[in-house]
Amino acid sequence: MTADEACARLGVSGETRERLEAYVATLLDWRSRLNLIGPGSEGDVWRRHILDCGQIARFVPPGCRRLVDIGSGAGLPGLVLAILGVRGVELVESDGKKAAFLHAAAGAAGVAPTIHARRAEALPAEPAHVVTARAVAPLDRLVPVAARFMAEGSLAIFPKGASAEDELRAVAHEWHLWYTRRPSVTDPRSSLLLIDRLYYDDRL
């Protein structure tokens, strides 16, 4: 997929496209040093990463003022969402070198998300409007971390692949989740998991 095709699918302006291109150029420049993305996705970065992450924006509520992206890594999806205009994005990345990349990429793209160079568990447990995470951990490890930032009205959005059903069964041993699944526009085997309520039950 080309930049033209991805940006057309996302419906972005010319200015936003320039910001995305600056981000992609920085990502590809740093990728070999930090293993930011898999080598198999370098030639399809606009579909595998930009469109795949950008599709999340349509589910972010208009009133979002704080979005916490857990394990941001290469800025996927949090930095892409910030470039697309989502407000209050906070990128959480404990690896110092990857956090340095996030600063460089955000600067190149002309956006200014908050970047936390620490583990999500070290942040204050304060509610966010939206919590995101992509390719960070299976749900049984991810949900307890995300729950620290969830309150009434919060929404967690997690892209998941073919293992989603197995992950949902595994997390159900300790957590009740209220969720919907939306098909991914980039891969028929994948989906977006939207969780709007959850609670831990140690009796399960």
C-alpha cells in the first residue's frame, strides 16, 4: 500500500500527510538500530503500521482529553494518533532508547505528546478517556495494567490478531470484560477490541 492509498483511506489533510511522512522517514531511519518494527513490514509500512494504527482514531470519543498508550515502542499506535489530531496523547515507554526515538519522531512530525520514559505501572493510577496498546502483551497481562487508567466512561482500544479468542478466554479467569469487536481494515484475521467496562474478580 502506498502513502497515497493509506492517507486516502484515513481521509487526512495534506498537512497531516506531511507529518505522517516525516514520522515514517524517522521510523525507517531508526529501525535498524532499535528493531522498532519487524523487517517483514518495512516494505508495507503504510498499511501494516500507519493505516492499521490510524483506524483506531475513528473510535476515539470526540471529547477525549487524555489517551494513554501503553508500551508505545515505535509510537504505534499512540504517536500516529497524535499526528492524526487526537488530543492529550501520552506515550509510555520504559526503554530509554525507544523513548529517545519517540522524542525524535514527535519532533520531526511536529507534534508534542507527553512521553513517559517509565513503565506504565510506575505512573499514577489516574483515569484516562482512552487507553491503547498494540503488540505489547496478551490480555491477561495487559488488562491489569490498563485497568489502572480506567474508570466509568473510559474506553480501552486494543488491536488484536488471530489469537484474540484465546486471549479473551485466558483473561476471563480473573476479569469480567464488557467489550465489542470491530473488524480490522488491514487484515481479515485481526480486529479491534473495544473494552468499556472491566473489573477484577478473584473468585473466578
